[in-house]
Amino acid sequence: MTHVAGDRPSPLLTDRIADAMTFLAVDPVMLWRHDWWAAEAEASAIELVFLGGAWLEEDVLIAALAGAGQGYDVRLMADLAVARKQEDRQLVIDRLALHGIETTTLRQTMLEWASRIDDLATIRRVQQLLS
């Protein structure tokens, strides 16, 4: 299951994709401070966390640093993260890298995932979606 902090951005997601997500009514900056989230993360054995959204130099930065500080493998989805000030974008990416947070894109992530599964039909479908 994919958890998304914030309201459902229906204009940006198809119903099929949005229906596969759980939308959490929580401020992304405060996500790691909620006991229910810690319990959910532990119960689901979450190890890898992908973050994106607005605002890169505020919400995403703080959520990423907090997650990494708690031992999670955090990845920044750069193409899904919007900077309030474009001149701050590279500074944030560089700072996150100093904390071991890798930057990737949705395309790269989907291709990486598809390359690791043992289902040729799904691999082909991902390739078609991305072409």
C-alpha cells in the first residue's frame, strides 16, 4: 500500500492510481512524530520511503531528514517535488545527498522495479507506459 500525506490531488492522479493509495490527513513535516504512523511503519515493515510533493525546500526536506534520521532508506522523487523557490532546488538536493538520501524520478523507479520482478508481461507493460 502507498501512503500519501495530505489531501487527495484528484486532478493529478487517475482514479485507478489514487485508489491504490491511502491518503493521510497529516502535515508532512509532522508525519514522523505521529505514534500511529510509527506503528503503521513498523507493522508494515517499511524500510524504503519515497518522498515527493510540495514544497521541496520545506515539507519534503523536513520529512526526508526526519525519516533518514530514524533509519529509513529515503528517496527523493525529484520529478514529483515542487520547489517554492527554484534557486533553492539544487541546494536541497545537495543537502539531502549529504544525509544519504538519493534522488530519483518516477520513471527511473518504475524501470528499476520492473527490472527486478520475474514477470515479463508486467515488465513490458511498464516499458509501454514509459515510452
